[in-house]
Amino acid sequence: MANTNYPSASSQTTGSPSGNSNSNNTGRNVLIGLLVAALLGTWGYILWSKNAPGGAGTSQGTNTEVATVMSESDSLRQMFNLAEMRLDSITGANNSLQGEKTALQKEIEDRKGEINKILNDKNATASDLQRARHMIGELNGQIGRLEAQVAQLKGENMELNAKNTHLTAEKDILSQNLDTRTKENDELASTVDVGSTLSASGMSITPLKEKRNGKEKETSFARRVDMLRIAFNVENRITTSGPADLYVVVTDPKGQVVQNTQLSSGSMTTRQDGDRNFTAKVPVEYEQGTRKGVSFPIRNPDGFTHGDYKIEVYHNGFKIGEGIRSLRKGIFG
């Protein structure tokens, strides 16, 4: 029942205006009751005077007094006003009925127009007034049917509001459960993410001199070093078998990251150290639950100088290992 022509109980029953509306309706009903009582008394007096001895045809004074108290047109006007007040008591507190006219309301508006036309006609005949009386009776019947409609729609609206309240509560619970589940999933994903990160151990950094015959010889003098061979082991019991990328950062004694285009130097985002330049990206084919050895050379296009070279290894944004190798200053530089 998302779209309906009935009044919105929530908009009419929230806050202090509801109390004012109920008070106004009570006052209006009391006024209607008093007017009805007065009207009935007046008509009773008219009927009595017409049937009293001497009758209306023989007592000119009595007829004049009755005509002074209330003409038939005035009486009908009061009856009509009472009907309008009754109608206002229905629609006054129901904005949706005022904003969206039903077929019954349109009939009522048309009948009110006909009645007003007769009552505003100073030359209306007795027949016209009798027709007006009949239409006022029909008008009250239509108002009664409208009251029944309003009562039904109010009941349906209250039922819908109760269902909406229940659905809103269920939605809130589902939303809370979803938030909790999402948080748990995020925490689980983070745990798996950290748990699946490889660990490095047994790191060695060997400075080497390449001979003309292709053989390599270890040396500790910076001016003789052609490359640093880095070796370590990686392992993890959770990570599934497959390719994994390791990022190696080599920092020279001046604090500059060594760039090595042969091993795809570039930049990366780490979990704790922010964005960093790396020296080499080293692909590894890892097998779950095994310890795998990794070895690769690092060359420096600008040559190596004496001092400390720091090597850091990253996987999945986490630093998993590091080491330092010192190169000595040779006799000749």
C-alpha cells in the first residue's frame, strides 16, 4: 500500500498539533450538537404552532411570530451550515482528503453548489426550498459515507504504519548485522592478507668482482665490486602456490636508492613506510609450505663506493627482511 488516497496519520498525529486538532474537533462536535438541538426545537415549535387551535390560517399574530423567529429558508441555511461543519470536521484534519478529491467528495461539492444556489436565491419558491431540504438530507447521507471512508482509511493507515515500523526495525537489525559481517570480513581479509605474506630469512649480501673468463670472485673493496649478489629464503604455510613479486630496495652510503633498469626499478606503496622507490622487482614461483631460495645480482650503473649498503625486501607491502653490507675503501680509492 505504498500509494493510496487515505490520510497520513503520521503527519496529523505527531507533536502538539495533534492535541490541538483533537481539542478543536471536540469543540466543533459540541457546537454541532447545540445547533442541532436548537434547530430541532425551532422546528418543533413551528409544527406545534401550525397544529395548535386556531391554526396558522386563523392566527395572524402567531404566523408573524414564527416568521420572525425563523423563515424556512433560514432554517434550511442552518441545516446546510451544520452539514458543512460536519464535513469540515472530517476533512479539516486530513490533508490528503483536501489535496486529492475522491469521487464521493466531488459529488458532495456538486450538491453543496446546488444547495447554495437555491438558498442564495431570494426568489426561491416553496418547491425550490423543498428540493433543497431533500438535497441537504442526501448531503448528510453522503457525509456519513465519507466518514466511513475516512474511518476505514485511518484504520488502514494505522495498520500500514505498524507494518512500516516493524519493517524499519527489521531493516535496522539487518543493517547492523551487515555492518558487523562486513567488519568481520574486513578483519578476516586483513588477517589472511598479513598471514599470507612471505617471510624472508638467512639473508646474505656478497660483493663480487667479475673476471674476464666469466668467473666471480668475492671482494670487500668498493672499487673492485661489480655487483652485489643477494640471497635469502622465503616461506609461508598459508600462501597458495603461484607467482609472487618481491621488491628489493638497495640504499647506497649516501642514502640514495640504487636504480637498476635491468631489474625493473620503480615505485611501490608500502603498508608502514608509504610510497618508496625500489631497486628491483624479483618474481618468484612459490610452492605452498616449502622454503624456497631466492638469489639475484644488483648492479649499480654509477659504480659502488665505500660505506654501508642497506638491502630491504618487501612482499605484499610489508617489509619481510633486511641486511647491511659494508664495502671497504681500497688503498687507491
